[in-house]
Amino acid sequence: MAVAAAAEGLGEAPSRPPSAAVLRPWWLELASVLPRSVRFAARASRASAETPGLAPNPLTWATVAVDELTLSTAYLMSRRTAEAMTDDRLGEAVEALELLTAAGVASDPVRWHPDPPPMAATRLSQRRGFEQLSFASGYQPPVEVPGMRRWCDVEINQRGHAFLLRHGDRPRPWLIVLHGHRMGEPRDLRLLASHRMHRELGVDVAHLVLPMHGPRGRGGAPMFPGVDPIANLLGMAQSVSDARSLLGWIRERSELPVAAFGISLGGHVASLFASLAGGLSAVVAGVPTADVATMLGATMRARWGQQAVIDSHVLDPAPLALSRIVSPLSFAPRVDHDRRFLYAAVGDRLVTAGQAVSLWEHWERPTILWLQGAHILNNGLASRRFVASSLVSAGVGQLQCDS
């Protein structure tokens, strides 16, 4: 999730000189990948009160280097053309915060997340190996904020989609899966092991396509998430609203347990979902963000120093306050404590382990799995077993005898 978003934050802004990080030679950025990886891995090998130490072996250190290389590559590819936090965007954030403060949203973020209307204009299509549900996204911001038209005028984004795996024989428990940044395509059914969970746990699965992703993000749609605080404010709210609409559609067909599982960006949305929707039986947040603004700030600071954070303005008062309105840290979870689950990676260089620790603490320290690795290469057997066992323990599906 952080790859393009953090790199985007260092793009050139037409109304101010570019950050020193933008002017950094490409060879210097790539040459710094290995030293940064080694320094971080050495620090991470020391356990803290919240996290275990990173195992000192070549495999775990290599996963850290993959994260670092991925971020540096995204930075080099986008730094000259990415949309930066211009003075206009920052001014919009300040004005939006003033409007939301007057409307009581800043002090009570629940007001930014009204109950969605029943799912409308639905269409169910048969695809190869799955079904595709499309529907009208019913999210309407309760307060009009500056910059909202850039988001709302993307017509393709106003139609939601979900990829379904259904057994079709009888009502089954459901798993709603929420993907990561730059995902949202049918291949996610394989990448996130949904076919396996559908088969081995006997559940029906619904992959929700998040705003500005997959078929909702064709043709130059706004970056979400990114450094534009208005896009993040609207994108997170529309994501959880669509998830709640999908839950309503499922509830019309089954009263059996429904769980949510999200990874990275999807982990953030799943955590919001578990706070704003009633009736979820379990939630699993994988390598989640907990607050977009602080995640971007930490990612930039670790690589390019505090000046890059200052130049990006991602931690200015207005963007930070807007980010809190769509942070799960601002809401009490509605899922029972013994049915909240997290997994995170000790060597995560994109989202950072601190994001998961913040959510874990806010959720009153439920069951958590710490993976020995980093962000990009975390979806392995250990995390998949953890997700499956968490769902079974919460009564969402059961291991099939013939699996």
C-alpha cells in the first residue's frame, strides 16, 4: 500500500520547489537499498515489548531488501510525474477540516459514515470460475467538502463490484475479502487463497473491489490511497460503505456467520468495517495500516529524512486530522474481543510494524501472529493457516473432511 503512496508524496509540486529527495540521483537511491536494509534488519533483530525480534537469517533479511527495493523503484518511476501535495490540495484540506469541525464530524467521526442504503441496481454475471456482482455504490458524503467533485465525477467508480465464490447447494457462512493497494482484479481470488478457503472451509466468499481499484479504477482514476487527504477521506468512507452494502446483500440470503478478512489497505478497511457494521462474526486484519497519514510520514522519514516529511505536508494538522476521521483507531470495534485477529510482519518496511501495534493496542491486544518477514512476501503458508484457523475458531466455516 505504501509503495506508490509514499513515492507520490515526493513528486514535484508546481507551487513550491521540489523536495531534495526528488532531486536525488537514481543511482544513489538504488545504492542505498542494501545499506538501508542491513541497518533496519540489524535494529529489528532486537525484540521489543510489543514485537519479537527479526530472525537473523538470509531469508528474512532478503524479504526486507525486497520491500526496500520495491519502494525505491516506485519512487524513481513516479517522482517526476506523481501528484504531490500542492498548495491548493493543502488549502482544501484546511477548509474541509473547518467544515467538518462545524458539522461535528471532527469530534464524532461516526457522522462521516452514515448507514448505506440497500444495495441497488444489482447485476450478477457468470465468469470463468466465479460470479461477478455489480451494484450502484450508494455512498454519499454527509458534508460537501472541497475537492469532492474530483472523486465523485469518476463515473466508473460509482459502480461497485464483488467477485463471488459460492457452493450453491445451501446457505453457507460467508467470508468478505478486502484486497490491498493496486489489486482488485479476479486474480486476487488466487493470490489471497480464496479458492482454497472456499474449498477447505466450506464457506462462500465475496471479494469486494475497493474504490479506484480494478474495474473501478480504469483510465487515470485518482490515486487512493495517496497524499491527497481528501481522496483518502472519501476513499476509506466509500470502501467501508460498500462493504456494509455487500454485508446487507449477503444477509438477505443467509443468516449464518459472516467474517471479514483484509490485507494491507484491505486490513485498514476491514478494521473500519468491524467498527461501523453490526453483525460480523469475526475480523482478520493482515499487515494493516491503522492511520494513512502517520504511515506515510513514517515511510518517508525512514528513507529520506524528516525534511521529506515536512515537504510532503502529510503530517500537517489538517491532513492528520482528516486521516483520523477514517482511522479504525477512532472507533470502538463491534466484534467480540476473542473474534478479532491480526497478523503483521516484523520486518515490514512499507506499512511498518508500528501500524499493526497501534491497532492491536486499540483492540485491547487480541490474538496476533508476528511473521518473520516483510510486507511484500507475507502471504505464505503461515499467514494463510492463521487466517483459516482464526475463522474456524470463530465459527465461520469448518475444515472439510475431504480437503
